[in-house]
Amino acid sequence: MFFSKNKIYYAIILLPIFSLCLANFFIFNADDLGVRYSEDAKNSFISGNYTNYRYFILALSYAIRWLKINYFDNVIINSLLYSAGLIYFCYEFSRYVGISLKYIAFFCIAVAFQGFMADLSSFTMAYWNYGISWIAMGGALYFLRTSKNFWGLSAAIILSVITLTSYQVAAQLLILAAGCAYLYAALFKPKDSLFLELTWRPVFVYVVSCAIFLVMKKCIGPEWGRPVHFSALIHNIKPYFTDIFYQFFNGKYSSIFPMHERFLYFSSILVISLYLICMLISKRNYCYFFSLS
């Protein structure tokens, strides 16, 4: 029978990847960063991080200026930091919540696709901010997974504070990890009491690191920055449900991904799509590209 269970699994995986390709074909890959080399951009390298409470990045910014390193001349290295950080976080997140590492290729592509559509920033400073946040969150999950003592918990808290002072939103991945670990344990290991520890430890780290961050903000932060208010949720209802289609059918000029990463990203999508199509046509059982577990 053509519509066997394996064929259905292939189709379920193939459909979102096909949609992913279709959506990204409508994105304009504008990669001209020349306008970002102005003195205003270099000055905002300091002021922008301070007014957005990114104190860890601010400290690094002063350090590279003291070392006479031009951040903008090393944008390729910084963007690779983002790529490496994304893969490392996906690896540690998968290990922590119980996802088979056979799926890591699909997981990385899904996270990268969200970065395309979120329109985070076209400013080159974003490569460093987000890359460090990915790595710090991956490191926090590593210590939470491998160390059950006080020092492991302290290391996770420090890395969470680094995340909060690099790109605040990324720290919420701890809450996501706790929820996914609980869901996995409740579904597949309901008699295992370990899932309680996997749940409360990331939440505890998140709460403590947020408290430290708020103290830092009160002591050294500016009195103004990007305001967050509940009314923003009401105002954003229309964009959530209507304007999001603009991203698919009208293109987008702003993307945090440089050209070399786009090439690798689209190549990986193409290879996986062709592989799955071949599996659909043939009658062979589905097999993964690699298995780390």
C-alpha cells in the first residue's frame, strides 16, 4: 500500500520543509553592510548595548576597543559564532529534554527558520549578541544536565546572567527546556522521579539570574530603554494574525544571516528535501543521515 505508515511519516516531515523552502524564496537576501560602517554605527556599538541593558556585551565592546580590534572588520567570524552557538544550543537542548539526537539536523533548521522570519536585526552587532546568548544557554543546560551539585548550579546561574546581559529574551529558553523535559518525562517515563529535578532546576536558575539582572539594572542601568507593557500584547494582535503573511509573499530586506550562512542553510534544506523525496518514491525504510545517540 502506497500510503503506509512509513510513507505518512515521510510526508509529515517533508511538508514543513517544503513550506520552509517556499517561504524563504520570497525573502530578499540583501547583504550590503556598507551603510553600517559609519561612525554612528560604531558609536551605537557602545550606547546601544548600554541602553538595552546588555552589560556583558558592553564590557566586551570596551575590551575589543582597548585591544584595537575592529568589530566590523571581523563580521564573518562573529556571524560564524552565531552559527556555532545555534548548533551547540540545539545539541544541549536536545540532550536535556530527551529528544533523540537523530533529529538535530531538523531541529537546527527549524530554529534557523524562526530567525529568518522573526526579523531580529540587520545590524552586524546582532551576530555577537545572539551568538553569545546561544552558547551561554547551551552551557547552562550542560551544567544542569551533568552536575547535580552546588557548583554546577552556580555555573548555570552565571551563564544565565551572561545571557540576560547579552540578549535578555534568550534566557527564557530555560523555561522552555524545563517544560519540554517535564512533557517528555510525563509521556515516556511517568514512573521516573528524575523529571521533577529536570523541571525545577532550570526554573530556579532562571528566577535567581533574573533577580541578579534586576539588581544590576537598578545599580548601573539607564533609567530608560525599550519599554515593555501589557498593552503591547493587545496592539500586536493584528500583526500576529494578519501582517505575518507579508513576510511570506512580499519579501524582507532585513536578516541577521550573512550570505555564506544562507548558502549553507539553503543547501541543507535542498539536500534533506531531495533525500526525503527519494525515500517517498522508493520503498526503502526511512533512515537518518547520522545518529549521535
